[in-house]
Amino acid sequence: MINHIKCDKLKEIVVNEEISYTLIRNEENNLNIVKAENLTFEYIRRDEEGNVESINKAIDNVNIDIKEGDFVAVLGHNGSGKSTFAKHLNALVSPTEGSVWVDRMNTLEHENTLRIRQTAGMVFQNPDNQIICTLVDEEVGFGPENIGVPEDEIWERVEKSLKAVGMYDFRLANPTKLSGGQKQRVAIAGIVAMKPKCIVLDEPTAMLDPNGRKEVIEVLHELNKKENVTIILITHYMEEVIDADEVYVMNEGKLVMQGKPRDIFSQVEKLKELRLDVPQVTELAHELRKEGLDIKEGILTTKELITELERIRGLKNVNNSR
């Protein structure tokens, strides 16, 4: 009789612990727009007869949690796995092992694919590959039209999206005649018109000049702040990530660094070992520090460097006056 009571009590404890764990996990998932658990992906090359010739592990046991409303940057040199990771967020590829959740939807479940792609819009490197219409407003309205949005609402979305990216005055222009930065802003407007919770951008400024890159990054920050759209930026331009909420660094398919931009860029030598650059002003501050100037680590902007140099000069003036 006593043993039965002990067993029942033990079962009750186990069940309660499982319920508590499930509730905590669900609460964590509710905060995350993206969650990758033990994500592994392999590119498998086969011959004409279907035999495996080679296996390339593009992503190796990666765990990433991205909170809704954050501006996140993923860095890495070519072949690091960052673009393959981005494709998982739009269900363009499926994990070999592990799982990816987008807004609590498992990308392995095919019935979720359409909703995942509506939740996480994707913008690629070359805007010309995404433009198919002859007028800007038609281009932006193409996506909503194809998911069955009523016509009146389509044009409301088009107007709002074009204004959000600063392209409303070009609504009747031929998108092929626009600059690279303007084309990419139109591509982003097309995604915004789909009303996604999250926008994934795979090196969207790689083919743009400095002015075009600046335009696109400013638009992304505006969308993030005003519309609370989660931004996941895949890039190798360091200056683009200094205002991000979180930075992830990948190398050879593994997640090797994670933290705030200042924490990441404070580790200049480690980033160089990973074949990555740092913002130019961060590099300058690092070199001055190596030459003996007492400059703090993690300088991110020209203004910060000037302030730090003025502080050092002020200290020298005080010491010289004594």
C-alpha cells in the first residue's frame, strides 16, 4: 500500500515537472519569432545513378533564438553557412537534422510552408531577379494579389509600403529604370505589402554602391522601429550591423560568436582570424590602442572615437599643467 502511494506521488511530481517544462518552453517560443535547435544541413552530391559522391555540411549543430521585433545581423565569410541558414527561415530548404521554428511553426511540416513564407519574407542579393512588372506599384501589389488580398486592400498596402520605403513618388515609374538602391527598396516594399512579421535579407546590399547601401539600411531600421518588423540581415559589410540588437557570427557552418555589436567588435583579432573585417573606425581605434593610446575597446562610430581622443587629450593637458 505504501509503495503504491509512493509511486503515485512520484508520478505526480514527474507529470507536474513535465507540465512546468512545457509551459516554460512555450513561453520562450512565444517570445521568439525564429528558433533553430541543433540545426544541421548537408548538401549531398549524387552521380547520375543516384549514388552519393560527396557530402558538404553547410550548417553544423547551430542553435539560435531570435526575438520578435529585434534587428539581427548574421555575419560570416563566403561559405560560412549564413546564406544556407537564411534559406531555412523561408522554408526553401529543410534541416538534415534538428529543427527550425518560424513564429512557432515547424519548417519540417509541409502544411506550414505557405504560412511560413507569409510570415518571413525574403529579399535576395540581386533586385533584378525579383522584379517582373513594368510599373513600381504593380510590382509591389503582385505578391498580395497572388495570395488573394481584395483589390481595394491591395492598393492600400501598395501605398503604405511604398511610403514606408520612401518610393511612393516613383509608383508609376518603370522599376528597371531605377538605381540599384531604389530597386532594392521596391523589392523590400513588395515584401512589406505581404505584411510579414519578419524580413530575411540575404546580402541585399552586395551589388549596391555606398549610397544605395545606406538607403536600404536606413529603410530597414525604419521598418524595424516604426512597424516592429523583425529584421534578419545576412551581410559581410560591418558598418551595416553596428546598430543591430544582436549579432551572430558563423564560420564553417558553426555559430562561433554571439552578442551585442560592441561586444563582437571589441574582439578585433578574433574576427580577423575568422577572415572578417571590422568597421574602419573600429580598426583605426584598435591600431591606435596598439600604439599605446589608452582608447577603450569597441569603438563603433567616428563620434565615439573623437570623444575618446578628446578625453585622452584632456587628461594629457591636466597632467602637463601639474
